[in-house]
Amino acid sequence: MNRPVVIADVDTGIDDALALAWLGSLHARGAIDLTVATSAGNCTVYDAARNSNAVLRMTGSSARAIPGLPAPRHLPLTTTPETHGPRGLGYWQDHSPQDEPDKGHSLLETWRKAAPTHVLVAGPATNIAYVLDHAPRLLENCQVTFMTGAFSYPGNTTPSAEWNAWVDPHALKHVLEQWPAGAPAPRICPLNVTEQVLLTPDRLRPMLANLPLRRAELVDLLSDATTFYFEFHQSVGVGYKAQIHDLAAAQVMLAEALHLQIGHWLRPATVDVEADSELMRGTTVADWDGSYWGRPANAQVLTAIDADNVLDLLDRELHS
């Protein structure tokens, strides 16, 4: 069987870094092909590329990140230093000049060269909306998985909106409305499911213990980044633990291709997003059986996942 060809479109932040640690480790041992592009959300598109390259290098992956579009489709960029730190990875600081992002390749050139079979969109939908507009055929044989939205559930940015959807709601709405007819329906991993994947210090310590020597730097990066993330979650009432959204979405993306046992369930729905109301900006809504809008399903929505399995898979891969 051919290896999955993955594009990870990330705004690397802390939970993105854990997803990239898993994907980079898979790539380092030859289980997948991997290309990384970055969007602007948790931090700037260039900081996201810098952060991504650091994680990839520390996993032993030869993949390198290229920066995508630097701002949302119609709105000014908002980043979230209070959640992910001033440059996206909490307390961790990079001093490696070789990890400067490659600004010489275009987003479309990167996508065309990769010819992906699987795409993870773990930040705002800015880049994939651009690909949809300029090269929609690249999506025809590709399983795209989003970490975005929240359904009948409080948001983490406004009372009703999840961060990725809120940052660039116009891009997400455009993608959902204009998805190519022959392409596989996108998968959406919403906040109300992914926030069940809770990393605690007690779970992290054995995960980072006795990592292979080639990944020793990764221990420092993940320790410094997650300490900041634990503190943020404690400050907003979650407790001294962290919700690891993007890792769950990465595993849902590759569940069938890699025969992963993550105990996940997907349900078809017609999904739309509010882009024009400031009050409800980024709110995602699902019509589960088509009875309200009379429109066919345009997405497969994650409704449950075995959170312990998600962290177990990361643990095993880091030690491989």
C-alpha cells in the first residue's frame, strides 16, 4: 500500500506542535510523506513556520515548513499570545538560525509538488480557501480534516465560536459552500470533542522520559511549551492541564490509512458558519439530517473520540 501523502496546514501554537511531533515522527520512520505549510492564527505565519521547523527537526523529520498567506481572507489578523505565548510556543525560545522559514516557495507550488492524499487544517482555513480558488483539482482525491468549530456548545473565543473558525470565518464559509463536488467530504473535528483530549503533567512526564537521544531537544521544547499551556488553562478555569485539539484531528485524518485504533465516530451533517455578524462571528452550525435547510450534507463531523488512545498513540510514536 502506498504511504499517505500528508500536508499539515498549521498555525503552530502549542497543540499544533504536539500534532507535528506525532506527524514528524511518523515521517522520520517512513510511515508517511509530509509537507508543512503555515497559516496565521495562534501567531504570525512566519513564527508558525519557524516553530514548525523546530519541531520537525527535533523529531528527525526532513520535512520543512513554508509560510502560507499572512492574514485572513477579509479581516485583520488576531493572534493569541495569552494562550500560546509571544511567538507561539510558550516559554520555549529558538536560537537556531537554520530554522528560519523558507519564503521562496509559493503555497500552490508546495501543494502541487506534494499532491496530497491527506490534509490537516489545524488553524484558520485561509490557505485551503486559497487553494480551492486557484487549484480545486488538488482536492479531488484528498481527504481533508479540519480542527475547527463547535456545535451546540460554548466556544473558546466567544460564547459560540471556536478560535480557528473565528479568526477567518469567511475562508471557512467559502470552503464549505464551494467544496468540489467530486472531492471526499471534509472531516470536521470540533472543539466539543477535541477538548476531551486532556494532557496533564502526570501524563506528560512519562511520555517525555527516556526519549531516544536523537529527540532530546524535543523534551525541552515540549516541556517549556506545555508549562505555559498548563498555566493558561488553569487561568481560565480548566485546571492545570491542557486541551490538545490538533493532535486528535491529525489522528482522525490518518485513522483509516494507518489503521489507528482511536475509537472515533463521524456523522454526516450540513455545516455552515457565520461570517458577517460581529456578535456571532465564527459560529458553526450543523443541520444533522437536512430537515432545516434542505441542503445535502457537506461534511463528516467528529462526534466522539477515545481521548486516552490519542495520547497513547503519541507516546508510542515518540518512543519509536
